[in-house]
Amino acid sequence: MDLAFLLIDLFFAGSETTTSTLTWLLYYLATHPRVQDKLQAEIDLVLPEGQQATLDDKPRLPYTEAVFHETLRKSALLPIGLQHVAEKDTTVGGHFIPKGAVLNGAIFTIHHDTRYWDNPDEFLPERWLNDEGKFVTKKEGFLAFGIGKRQCLGESLARMELLVFTTTLLQRLSFASPQGKTLNLHQDTQNPFVHLPLVQDILVSVRA
């Protein structure tokens, strides 16, 4: 039974959240055609003729990785993260935290903090690339999957799903805002605990 519940946790953590993240990603691409064009150019070069991506392809897809991470940063799907309890009295940044206090991380705020990010309100995958165009992971200020021993157990599965789904979709399709409309990139306020994308129309066209 324990194994069954662990598997449920794994697939929920790595699947349900991936669906929302992928929706955010498509909304951002539809709103930023320059990013979409650059992403498709890289995918076409590395994965010709509809070849399916594998983990071995990740090092050759730095811009794709950058788009994933910028989507995770910007959307901040779990804006306050998981609750933790202080095991002992401690002081952080001059603030006393008593033993037993319940703590939440302000992940959305951190992901938009100018101490960690230049122009944090802009969708800029290039911020994840170095001068040579290689992907660089920024540990500080990025908490999409949490940190430490309580880090998201579905992270590896979610990353693999994003890679396969995104490259497969972008090989065949392009995404845009409906004519005369602008996509709303604010979260659905009906759920304050998860930054879910709003349900809205998006224009999908088959690539020539």
C-alpha cells in the first residue's frame, strides 16, 4: 500500500503540475513570437524530421532548457511552496522564529525579486544562457521545485515530460493569440494556493 501511495504522489507531482506548466509555456510562446521562432529553430536543428527528444539531447537544446526555466520562474506554479515547521528557536535576517512555527517560502516573490533577476516581470529565456549560448542553472533565487531533502520528488519526471511534450508540439505546431485578442497572462484567482493559467482560446496552426 505504501508503494501505491508513493507512485500516486510521483505521478501527481510530475504530471498534474506539468499540465499547467505546459499551458503557461504555450501562452508565453503565443505572446512572444520571437521566442517561439528561436525555440523552433533550435528544435528543428537538433531533432530533424520529427525525431523524438531524449535526455541525451538536453545538452544540445540550451535555448529549450532556458524557455522551460523561464516559464517555471515566471509562472511560479506553487507561489508559497510547501509548509515547513521550525525544529528549534532561531533567528533569520534579524527575525526571531520560535520552535514549532509554521513557515512558507514566498516563491513567487523570490522569482520576481530584482536582487536575483534583471527585469523580472519580462519573459526572457536569454537570462538562462551565458555569453557562449550555453544553458546555466541559477540556483539562488530559483525555487520552482523547492530545495533540500523536501525537494519535489516528481522533478525528474516533470522535466522529462516538458522536454518530450514541448519539442513534439513545436515540431509540428505554432501557437499565437487569437486575431484581435491578447492572452491574459495573469493567474486564475479562484485558487490562491496554485498559480493556474486562465482557461482561454489560443490559435494553433500546423507548421508548413
